[in-house]
Amino acid sequence: MEIVKLLEPITINGLVIPNRTVMPSMGLAYTSDYTLTDRFKAFYRERAEGEVGLMTIGPLAIDKAGSAPFMPALFDDQYVEPMKAYIDELHRDTDTKVANQLIHLGRAAWAMITGVESIAPSAIPSKLSGETPREMTREDIEEVQNAYVQAARRSKEAGFDFVEVLACTGYLISQFLSPVTNKRTDEYGGPIENRMRFGIEVITRVREVLGKDYPLGIRIAGNDFMEGGHTNEESAIFAAEAVEAGVDAINVTGGWHETYVPQLNTGVPLGTYVYLAGGIKAAVDVPVFASNRLGDPFVAERALRSGACDMVCWGRPLIADPELPKKVREGRFEEIVPCIACNQGCFDSIFGAQAVFCILNPRAGRELEVEVRKTEKPKRVMVAGGGPAGMEFALTAAEAGHDVTLHEQEDVLGGQINLAMASPGKADLGRITDSMRGRMNRYGVKLELGSTLTAETIEQEKPDVLAVASGARPVDIAVPGVDKPHVHCAWDVLMERVPDIGKNVVIVGGNATGCETAHFLTAMGTPDPAIFTFLMYHTAENPETAKKMLHNSGRTITVVEMVSRLAGNVGRSARWPLMKSLRMMGVDMKRGSKLLEIRDDSVLVETEEGQETIPADTVIMAVGSRSVNELAPAVMTEGVKVITLGDAKEPRKLTEAIREGFEEALKL
């Protein structure tokens, strides 16, 4: 399929946007005092130079009560001139149109951080902050609406091309909209007409201060995905009223941050939530933006061609690859750094009160600090290992101008990425390897697959640098029965090297690998999405029967873990959907349990209540990994600098492996 619609310009209330890509507002935490820091500026400039059509700076605080000092502010005139100077530079140097987003967190604000009491439609505790806000008075409502107005005025004075009002994700305006958080009995509570009143009044007043010819947008939840909250139908009602009040575009995202319906993690199929934009599009006659899991350009193109939306939001994809729109325009698809929806550097960081980074883009948020510069003294470099650390080192070194050859003993690249992508919904992780291979090709890395580097080879070739990234292998534990034929390694199971798996499975180890192996096994006995869709489409089964099929693997699976927290090494955004899936599939998770013995048909474990025998005709070991690094100490060749990377140095997460490969290559 040719990319056509994605590259077309679009006009919103007189504003000509060069293509159909939007970088939505994202919390980045690159400031601690409400200012638009140089770190923010460098981050946004790189995305503007990457040719995104409409770039949203923000969220921007409209007052202190509804914000935090880690976001830039527009609640005082002092912030206008610095903002204007920067926007003028972006307009001078790029074709990107610059928007902002005005935010009030409502009950999600942290009074302990702001020093100001949080306020909301009703005094209902926040699941995000744990604090209970004060119910807003009429005076509070007037004051907050005026704060929106003044921030909009400052936005126009600062030279923004487009202003967006945030009305989603469980923040103030959506708190008024939802019966979950709005229990008022005055004209701002009760039926939807009243619950919309606050948001519509904000839009009306902001439109007045901006004037009729200034582009104004609003970002809404296409479905709150909260029990008792708004569905797409209620969201469409609000969207239509917002257009009547003066909105020129509707940016549609998914549910609230508090929802238990996965929105953004790897397990969410690409393009899942385009239908939410389609439901809004049917109710309004202004451009509609679609969001969530649209980072694949071809998925985005299909969304536009479907007519469900007019623009697509690329938030995290532009953290991963600031040049994404430019690469699409130039047809450099194999070089795109993909967003793998791991959320570890973005959402997990923000909700952990840390600045945003990216696993696959070590420069994200550090654009001022690190840059790949061409070397004046090229070196001959050999890399042992084609996992993420080795590939990142190779491509970064080659980009800097070094002569790089990568040796991988297997016939494929990827290392433990190939294990990770075996679990349900994780096939998208294969894009990591595809991208790295594409970029290595661009920079001239020579690949030798099925090739094992030895000390003798190093002695013969005498490279200037040897990078050892030989990875890790599973740990073996000494327990009676571990050598029985029905005992297998989790890695072998995930790579489908074990043809016979019984009905009673015990997985020893509740870390990421153990829990993902359990998830993998549960999916083996259930219909995949294509089969389920076929059955539903043709009404071959009634919904209740089909649901039972989805939640029944045909196996009894038990995970045995010594510590109390399973999947403790999984990021917070990925962990809860994983644990939810295991619970739905009936996986028995035995915390605080120690394996004592493996028998022919069972295992013996020690629990807090005493010893317990668990039936097991298959036992899978997932008790960790250890470094593989025989090469580095064996190299005695004079003049060869040896660097050890990734799991070969110490078993760690993908984040550390890639960053280490990148940073060590910069030191050459």
C-alpha cells in the first residue's frame, strides 16, 4: 500500500497543516519550576524538524491548583515572551504548526506537590493521587474558567497556531462530564446536559477570547472505559455540543488513566481504538483526530482511508523516532525506530514522578546532552552478539563513521527479543530487530550470521575494538528431580522447542519470563483473535460460549514464586494487564512458595502454611539468567580494546542493554 492520505495537507479554520500527523500533548517532566526549559525546547525542535504536521506543546498549566511544577505554565504573563521567542524560531526554521494544550488536573492534582488544595466537581478521592479534593464552589468554577480564558489569551499572544482544551483521561472537564466523579445536585450535575455545562462554558469563553478565526480544538475520551462512565455515545453528544460552542477539531483518545481496560500497552492490537474516532466523526462536521496504537504508518494510512478520522496522533512514536514523518515521506520505512508500547520510559516514568525517556531512543529527552558525531579517527570494530545491546552498539558506532562487523552465532538477530515476542500480543516486538537491521544496513554494518567469534579470530583479525554482547543463558538450580524428562526451560517453551506439554503445568519462577510463559501457555488452548472474530461474525457461537472459550486454556497452570510480588521486574503499565490476563485465565499464582522437589507426577513446595504437593506432568523452569562471556577474558591480543555490553556484563532489562550499547559506542 502506498502512503498517500497521511502526507496530504489539511486546513482547520484557515490553518494549513502540511500533513495528517499530530504530536499530541504528553507529560514529559522536563522542568521543575513551570518553565519551558532548554531540555523541552530541544525535544520539541527535533520533532518539528522531523516534519510532524501539528505539534502540541504541553500540557500547559492554567493555574497552580490544577497542575504541577513539572509541566510548563501559562498562568502568568511572564511566561509569554520566552514562549513566543521559541515558537517564532520554530516557525522560522520548520513548516510544523505549533499547538498547545491547556490542562487542569482537578482531583488528580497532588496538593502535597503544589501546596494548593486540589478541587473537583465532587469530593471523591483520586485513585492517582490518593487525595480527596474539595468540591468546587460557584466561585471556584468562575475562577477556573477565567484561568482557561487567560491562558488562551496568552497562547494567542505567544504565537501558537492552535489551542486545545483537555477534556479527557479523567482530568477536570471529564470529571464534570462523568457521573462517576460528578455527584453535584446543582446546574452542573445530574443529567448529561448539566454535566456538560462546565466544559461547554469553558469552550465558549475560550472561543470569545481567541476570536472566530483562531483554530480551537478539544481532546476528549472516545469512551471513558470506566464502569458507569461515558461510552462512545455520550462522548459523541458532548463532541457535537462542543462544535456548536466553537470547537474546530476533536482529538479523540481512549479511556481514563484509571481504567482497567488496556489502552496503550503492547498487547493492544494496532488500530484498536480507531472506531472511537469514527463514532465521534459520525456526530460532527469538523476534523477528527484518532489516537492510540497508530504508530505504524500503514495502520495510520488505513485509518485515514477508512473515513473514521482526518488526522492521526503520534505521541509515543515520536518520542521513539522524531524523524518518523520525514522517514515516511522519504520511504525509509525500514529505518523507523518503532514504538513498542512498553510504556517503561514514558507512562511508567511520568506516573513514577520521573522524566520521560525511551528504551529504543537513548537520546529522547537528552537531545542537548548526547549526539552521534562523525569521528575523525575511524576504528575497525568487531561485535560479538546480535542482541539489542550488540546491535545498538554496532549501528551507533557505524553511524559515527567506524568500520563495524557484527557476528551472531545464531542464524537470526534479536537475542532475547525473540523470546519476548513469543507471548500473546507481543509479536510487535519483532519490529525492534527489523528497525535495528534496517539502520545497520544504512550505516554499512557488515553482518555475519551463524558466525561465532573466537579469541583465535580476534588474534588473526586484530580489530581496534571488540564489543562482547554475547547475552545470557538460563540459570540452573540444584533441586531433586530437576533432570527429569518432563522438566523444561522456559526459553525452550517460548521458542516452541518443546512439543509435548501436559495438562498440569507448574512454572517455577514468577518473574517476567515465568509469567509470560504462563500467558503463552494459556493462549495455546484458546481461539486467536482471527478465529474469535470469524465465530462472532458468522454467529457460529453465542457470546457467552465464546467468552468461556477465551478464558479456558484446557490446562491447569500454577506459577510458584518465592517472593510475594509476581512479575516484579515488569514495568507498571505492562504488569497489571499481564496479571489481569493470568487471573482471567485461572492461573494459580502461589506467592511465597519454595520448590523442594520435582517428582514424576507432581512437585513438592514449601508454603507459609507448610508443605504442599501440586500435580505436574510438565515442569517449566524460569528462575533467572546468568551472563555468557567466555570471549572477553580469553582475548589477549595486544592493542584490542575489549568492551562488555548488555547481559554479557550483567543480566538486566532491555532499557539498560540499549542505552549501554549506545553510550559505549559514543566513547570510541
